[in-house]
Amino acid sequence: MIGYALAFAYGCFGVAMLCCLYRVLRGPAIGDRVIALDTLTVNAIALLALFGIDRGTGIYFEAALLFAMLGFVSTVAYAKFVLRGDIIE
């Protein structure tokens, strides 16, 4: 039963990542692209967690945590660059 749930979750997050990728490529404004990249990061973290559940190992959860920290910092830096024009003041 867990196999069906994992397959469904893989499919849902895969479709969500494709939708976010479309918004990154065809976004009408830069703000839409930043939000789409952030959402793409969240979906990738969810896929890493699902893969960890599927494989039964904890290393993927640690990778998801590192990816979350990197995604947060990059989103903040990119948003600051869009608003002010430079990252380091």
C-alpha cells in the first residue's frame, strides 16, 4: 500500500515541478520567476524526503536539510538583488 502512495506522491511532485519549471521559463515578471524557483526548491526537498522514505535510509533527509538551507539563502540573496541591484552593501 505504501508503494502506491509513494508512486502517487512522486507523480504529484513531478507534475508540480514541471509547472514550476514552466513558470520559471515563461514567467511574466521577475518576481514570478523568483517565487517559482523557491517553489521548485520546496518540491525538490519533498522529492528527496520521499526518496528517503522509499529507500529506507536517513542520508536523503540530511541532503534535503542541506538543500533547504541552500535554497533559503539563495532565494533571499536573489530577492535582495532584484530589489536593490546588489547583494553586498
